[in-house]
Amino acid sequence: SEIPYGVTTEKLIDSILKANDKGKIQLMDIGNGEYLEIFSWGTAEEPQNPKFVHIAFAVEDVQVAYDAAINAGAESRRAPVVVQLDSEPRKGAINCAFVAGPDGEELEFFKELI
């Protein structure tokens, strides 16, 4: 299915919306409230090196996950923040935080707020 909600930082929102419009994002429900976001980058003319650029983890406590990542040496990209989502088919809010992973990929920790 298509990604059911917007994402948090302006730059990321813009790139995700553009990719979503092109059908290059899928959100897979892998059970227990966990989702796998799959992004497809590059074109036949400009292939990308295969790697993850963004991984989102549904967590029970965003602050705890963020702190654990920072304590393990991750670089903060955005401290936990509540973001209102005004998108279809679902509206609501998430608490989310971002850190840089070991290969520069963006790791997101989020919890849906109802």
C-alpha cells in the first residue's frame, strides 16, 4: 500500500511526496504495529548505489529509542518532536525522532498518537 502519512522534516517531506507521486514508496505492515518503508531511488539513466536511505521503526517510547541511539554513537538529526499529520487516508499525529545510521542512512523512531 502507499505510505499512509506524511513525514517530519521539510526536506524529507518534499522528497517523500515527490517519490510517492511517482509510485516509488511502499509501506508494508509487517505485524505488531511495525512497518517497513521501501523507497526506490534512481533511474535507468542515473542508477543509485543500492543502500538504505531511510529506515523507520515503530517504537513504544521515542525518547528511549532516540537516547539509546545517541548513547551508541549515532548523530542526532532531529530530537523527538510531535508532528501533526494532515494527510489521507489517516489524520493524526506522531512522535518522532531522527538519527544518522552508521552508513549515513536516516533512522526514524516513531509512535503514532491517537
